[in-house]
Amino acid sequence: MPASKQWLIGALVLCITSSAWGSAWAREAKMGKQITLVREGQSDYRIVLPNRSSAAQRHAAEELASFLEQMSGARLPMVSEREWQGEPAVFVGLAGSARRAAPRASRGGLGSDGLVIMTAPPHLLLFGGEPRGTLYAVYTFLEEHLGCRWWTSTASTIPRRRTITLGAINDRQVPVLEYREPFFHDAFDGDWAVRNKSNGNRPDLDAARGGKITYTGFVHTFYPLVPPEQHFAQHPEWYSEIGGKRTADHAQLCLTNPELTAFVVGRVKEWLRANPRTGIISVSQNDWHGNCQCANCKALDDKEGSPAGSLLHFVNAVAREVGKEFPRVAIDTLAYQYTRKPPRYVRPEPNVIVRLCSIECNFARPLTDSSNRSFYQDLVGWSKVSQRLYVWDYVTNFAHYLRPHPNVPVLGPNVLTFVTNGVRGIFEQGSYTSPGGEMAALKAWVLAKLLWNPNRDANALIQEFLHGYFGPAGPSVGRYLDLVHEDAVSHHYYLGCFAPVEAPFPGYETMKRSELAYQQAFRAVAGEGELERRVRLARLPLLYTWLLRPDLVARAQGEGFRWSASCDFAITGRELVAICKENNISQHREGAPISELEQRLVAFDRHASAPPAGFEGVAGLVELPDYLIRADRAASYAGDAGASDGVCVVLPGDRGPECEAQGELWFGQDQPVAKYRCFATVKCELTGQQGNAFALGFYDHVSDEDLISKPVPISQVASGQWQSYEIGTVDLKQFARPPHLWVGMVGNGANVKSVAVDRFFLVPVP
């Protein structure tokens, strides 16, 4: 066919198509500018990409096509501008054709993450700043206009809609926070992160997913930059002077040493040359105290009123030099622990980010609460002097990922407080080393929404997640969250991010009511396998608490309260381990593998224990079995048929007083009995008859002293036999923090082969 005829037929087809769609446009206009993307599972729309589309734009288009097909059954073809024939279009990315369809469309002011969703009937435009804005426009359209939700990396809600009709849309969103990172294990999934608009350093965000804000070093880089094993011997003056002596043992750097400053500048440049995609590099203190007390550093800190003075002078000097070669890279440092208070005079350079850390805060109450006054004052102070202020916030219990941690109600108020005070980046550190931290899925999702838009109604977001993720069980799970938070607040408990299992919440009544709430939750989703699994995981903190608080179990048994787990801790332990494995939970606290907990709970065919000899039938007796005992690393678990539950903790006989087995006690405010006689059940293997075998004691954390400490002479020990030794009588209501009982070694290895501890037990004194 001659080219002229091809052109003529093409023109006629285009005219017919345009005429037909011109009528459609008129109809849509009469309907209030509505457009129908899909009608009864069919669509005439095309997804149109710029001719030179980026990997992120192409991925955005693929995601849009995929989710629209899941929703409606209609698969919209993807074409480039040059292939587009004038059909109704969803423009993904702003290029020539999209601009002609909507002449007022602009990327001005969108930055890297801002987005625009707008209708220009019959067309729809989804675009944003580069590199992530267009992706965010697609996901925001799917979420806010079509009802899609991505709760976790594996759980989502994609509504089924055979017909998709849109009214007029002109939506422009630019996030107030440039850096947004909910730091939970599941949130590292690249798809979850980009769909929920998280752009932090850790998620798996490749170019197709818009990339991310990339750190080099990330945090605590003083020693990685200046390794003491390489430099201390030759340059001790580069490290802290403490007590008149230079040291690198849990110390920092000497920040007023000009040679050190020049060396660090060179090291930072080396790191940046090796990592050309870096946007931020960390020059920050080590994760301990030990700042330099030399005359120069001390004088500068005294003048500035804070050790942040010498730190910021040093970081500024590094930033000025590095900025000459790397003008687009920011230097990040910390306002953390001893540097948290802002300095009087020095101000961060424009290319310096100060990251303020909230580690000392009470996370049961908002940051504006009187219990957090000191931190809030520092936040306000830094906001007045920093051009780029970030925050490192803490939203889990690092000592017990699986313990109730009632901070959900303060998430929204705290994010808003940060933003109100000029914060531009927020890092929310959650249970990052493992899936399955307490309410990790809810916290990650809610925080992602709040970091994008801090003005969202946090309570509404919480309820939305509970309903969407737990289905009919959502209200009951929400009841548990309310109960535990109310309990912590009523106790005026200062909720840190390392709360012990012996903390006063949840108290016994709260545990009972929470159990009833979860029983109702299970009834609501009975037979729904996936929803049942989610409820089992959500209830894991209760199971963990029952397991590690034998005082609560003793009260439940005494009252005849029927709870969902067994009063046999061996059975409960196996249930907890099974739930952890079902949900791929690999750590029960920061750095501690679940296998460690599994060994404590279910190793050696552990079984239920009988009451201690001579105390059978004693009401209210409480035992602290060996799986609750904290022991020196030299200790080991061993099976022993004579132990009450078949397992014991073994301590080597040649160790000194630092080698202890400790039994933590609980707060006694809501205990029906205050005073207890305390005992330890111990077996000693002797090789001689001289001296003491071991010692017993009672330690108070507040006074930092042993209120009871007494040696047990070998003459009172029957070698190889289990014996119960009385430690003393204590009134638990006298203590502001949980004290602990202990069995300690005395370094008599010539006469003592080993000491095994079976359990501590407490007999109530009416």
C-alpha cells in the first residue's frame, strides 16, 4: 500500500476515534467531569509513558497495570508517547503528551518525592518529582482513590471493582519530611517501602523503586573512621583523655586536635569516593560515653555549655573541607546521650545534619508530657539552631521484642511534635533484627502514614489497620492495646526502650481482661486460617508475659482463672516457640537468637515441677524456675533428673563473685501479699572440704547494694544432692525497681567442681 494511503487511512481512523471519544468527553463533562477507567471489566484506556522513561516510571506503570487488573480484571496496555494513538490515557510521568492534555500541569516545587494526581477528562495524570514522585503518585492514587492497602510485605487489601469511575481530582502532595524511615524488619522489603512511601537508608529500594536516601557509615563512625587498633599506638593524642590518661577503651576522639581533623577529612573523602551514590555520610560519636576531657576539649565544652560544642566545632570543620569536593553530600552527626543538649554559640554548617536521639524518653507519654520535659527542651533548642534537624526515635523494647510495649497512642502526637519543631527527617527504630516484634506490623504501617503526612488522624489510622489487618478480630485486638496502655499510665511507669519483663504492667487484672479480649478475637475469626495466624502473633506478648511472670500464673491458678495457655510453663514454652517459628521470628531481643529462648524454654524435655519439699499445698507460693534465671556467660543449661523440671543452670566452681545466677523479682504493688521468704534450690559437686561452696544474696538496684549476702560453707552442703537454702525475707512493696535474688560463686575451684541452680521460690508471709 502506498505511504500516502497508509497515512490517509490512519488519519481517518484517528478522526473516527477522536470523534467517538469526543462524544465520550462530552458525556463525561455532563456527568461532572467523571471518567470511567474500567467499565464491567473492560477498558479502552492506555497507560502512556514518556519516550525516555526512567526505571522508576516504568515500574510505576507496571504496578498500576497490575493492581488495576487485580481489582477489575482489565489489563491496561502500556505504550510510549510515540506509540500512543490518542486513546484515553493514564499518563505516568509528565512529558509532552501529558503536558498538552493538561497545560497547567507542573513539577515545580515537587522536589524528589512530591506527587500530583489530576484528571483532564478523559485523561488521568499521575506524575511527580524525580526519582520517586511518580511512583508515589501511582501508589497514592491506588490507595486514596481506589482503596488499596499494603499492610505488610505479605498482607494487603486490594478491593474488587468491576467498574472504576473517577470524579474530578486535583491532588498535589509534597511531604514535609525529606527523610522517612520506619525501621522495622518487615519494612525493609522494597515493595512495602515504596508503596508506603518510605525512602530511608535500609529498605531494598533499587532504581526501579525510586532509590532512597543513602547513608555511608550511618551511625557511630568515630572508630570506623579512626580505628584505634591501627592508630592508637602511634597517635594516642587522637583519642580521649580521661582521668589524665589517653585511652581508646570505650572512649571517643579528641575533637580539638587539628591533625586528627585533617585525618578525618581525608578518611571521609575516601569513603565518598568509594561510594559515589552517597547522599549523607555519618561523622558521629561511638555508642557509649567517654568523651575527651583534655584541657582544650573541656574548655570548649565549658564555653558552649555542652559536649555538643566540641563535637559540632569538629564536624563543622570536616563539613567545610568535604563540601568543597562533595557539595551535594551532607555530613550527619548525633545529639545523643552526653551531646544531646545544644551548644550555646556554635551553629551547624548548612551541609551538616544533626540527628537528635530520644533514647532517654518515657515512651508511654507524649514528648510534650512533663516526664519528657528535658528532651523536649533540647528538641526546641536544636530546632532554633539547625537548618537540617533529624530525629532518631525509639519505638520498641530492645530488651524484650515480644513483651507488651504500650507506645501506640503516642506515635501520632510525637511525630507531629517533631515536625512542629522543624524536624526534616525521622528515623523510627523498631524491632529491626527480626520479624514479629510486639505490634510491629501496626507500628510500621501507622508510622509510614504519619511520616508522609504528620497531620493525619493517628487514632483513625490505628483503627483502619486493626480493621483491615485483623478483620472481625480488630476491635478485640484494639481493646488489648487500650488496656495495656491504660495500665502503664495508671502505674505512672516510665516506659523506656529497655523495659524489663518485671515492670509493673500489665498487672494481673489487665492480663485477665486482655486474655478475655483475645479469646473474643479468636472467636471472631474462627476458621479463617490467615486471620487466626495474625491474631496468634498479636497475642504472643501476652503468652510471653504469662511465661516470664510466674507470680501472675500463681494468681491465676489460685483464682481458677481459665486463660488460653497452659499453666504448665513447658507446654506454654513450646507454644510460644511454635508461634515464633510459624512467623519466622529469629530474635526475641536485640542480638539474641530465638534458639537461645527455645533452649531455655523447651530443651532437655523440660516438664512441670512439683512444689518444693516441705512446702506442698502452700497457697500463693511462687517459683522462679531456671528458664527465668539470668546467668553468667560461663553458665550452661543441663538436663538433670533430680531438678524440679528436669533442667538446671550450671555454674563452674572456679569462678569468682562476678559469676552469678540471678532471679529477677517483680513489682509488688498489686500483689495480695507483700512479704515473702526467699529460697534457692542448689546442688553442689564438691572435690574437697575446705572453705565456702557458694554465696546467696538479695540485691537492690536502686541502692546498688546487696541487702542480703551470705556464704554457704561446704560443711552445710551434701555433695551431689539438691538442697533448698533460705536467703531471707523481703517486702517487695518497698522497692522502686525489681530487685533480684542471686546465687554466686566464690572462686573455690580447688574444692568446688560446679554449682547447679534449679530454681528460686518464694513463700508468702501472711
